[in-house]
Amino acid sequence: MLGITSKLSLTLAVGLQLLNAQDSIGLQRTVALRSTSEVRTNWVDPREPGGRSTTWVGDALVTVDHNATSSPVVHAFDATGGDTPAVLRISGTSVVHIEHATHTGDGTVAAVGEAYDSSGKGAGFVALISPDRQTTNVIRMAGHFLPQLVALAPDGTIWTKGWEPTDVSARYVADGAPMVRHLDRSGNLISGYFPQGTLSSPRNVLTGSYGFLVVSSQGIGWSQKSGPYYEIGTNGSTITQYPGVPLRGNHEFVTGISATESGDVFASTEVFSGTDVQQGLYLHMLDRGTSTWRTVSVPASGTSAKLASLVGRRGDSLVFDTGQPGLLRFYAVQ
């Protein structure tokens, strides 16, 4: 068995109010972006062979080496390009797979994934690695819950998105298990949201690691790769459902969703092919008042590097990767 202590008891949040955002109409804001700076890191574009998944959180680019080893590495590149790696080791395991990672302002790394011992027995986990990288607190998930995304709220609590099978080998979905879970720093469950059986296609749960989990002043935002965007309020008692990010046919995909410190939510999409739609990046902003996603123009930067996708935020600035390896560009939201 894994050398991980189980600390999580499963309860479901009740009495949630599901809001339709179209019931609240507000004035449209005029939003402009201004290119402010660039950062070059040793990060490898995740679309290249051997690349890493990545997100910019606060003051660092957090990337994950997804090799199935006993001690995978989470990297945190700062604005100068310097790297503060965090090696994740879990006692009693032979394989540790990180699905996603993030960090806090003080440099604490949070990672989620699955770990297995030499006999093949395993479990999902949340790991918290200290800023000095000397201490790791690993929380074993209750039952068969397998976390795929993680976000750290300003109050220090942990949000995860994942899925729970009734049988891992057969990959049958447990309909009543919540996909989004709110935990305290000890791993105790505060509340759970979105029972798996509410999805129109349970198979979407299995590919949910391609979705997005973001923190803003409005609460926690969650979206699958396609479909509605949900926000769980800061009090945890209301869920607002918004339409999904608009897509132009079968050749456009959501490549990133991020929320600024002020609470504005942006999403990037990319058109990879198609005869009637120009290929490239598109940027959208959520208008909560009208329950729509508005297209936002991204100004030219004056360099040859093109924007590829939204990878995060720094305060009220958006962070994009570019067509050049390791090069990131920052845009202030005005």
C-alpha cells in the first residue's frame, strides 16, 4: 500500500443555488490590452515532443515533467528565467504521476496526481511542497478519487477537480461522486460539487484533465475542455452557470482560461485549420452581466513572436506563450 495518510471524509455540499447569469444584466465594459514585457525561460512548449504542461501563477511559470518516474519534478521559473525545482517523492511508491501543479505567493507548490507501489496498487493524492523544497505533505484521496486539476484559494484552502471510478481497471464512473472538491490544508473535505452523473457524457470525466480550474475574486471557476463555464461563489453556496467559450466549428479549441486578480475571466482559443476561419489565436472575455463571451483584440507587440495561448495571469496582466521556445509575453488589462 502507499505510504500516504488518508485524511479525507466524503460529504456533499447541499442547498446550492444554481444561478442563470442572464438574470443579471449590467453595463458592458470597454477592455483594452497593453503589451508590457517579455520573459524567456528554459520552458519547453508542451506541444513539442517531451514538453511540459504549464501555467503562470502569481510570479512564476509552473511546469510539470510528466515522465512516469518515482520522483517527477515541478519547475517554477521566475520573471528572470531562474528555476526553483521541486522534486516530488512519496514514500513506498515506485511510480508517481503528476497531472497538474500550481503554487502560492510564498512559493509553496501544490501538485495532484496518482502514485503506485511496486505491486501496482495506487491512489490519488494532493502534495504540498514547502517553499524551501525541504518538506512535502502528501494527502491520500479517499476512495478511488483521482484528482486532475488543483488551485489554491487566497484563504489557503485547496480546490481540486477529478473523477472517481467504481473500479479503476474497468474505469466505470461512480455517478454520485463530486468532481470538484474543496479541501482544507490538512486534506479534510469542506464540500463537494458537480456529481459525475450530471454530465451529459460520463466519458468527459476521463478527459477532464484537459479542462481548467481558476481562482478569482468571484470564487472558483471550472470548465471542461468544452461546454459551460461554472463559477462557485466565494461563500461556496452559489453556482453560476455561463455558456461555454464560443468555438468556430470542429477545428477550434479552447487553449487556456485564466482570471485576473480583479476577477475578470479570459479564455484563449486557437483555430488550427478550416477554409472559412483565419487560423491563429482568439481571445474572449466573460461578460457576467449579459452571460456572453466577448472577443477582445490583442494588440501587436512589435516582435516576430506570435501569441499561441493564454497560460495564466500576473496580477491584472495576462500571460501568453508565443511561437518561440520559452518566450512568454505579458499584457496589462485596462
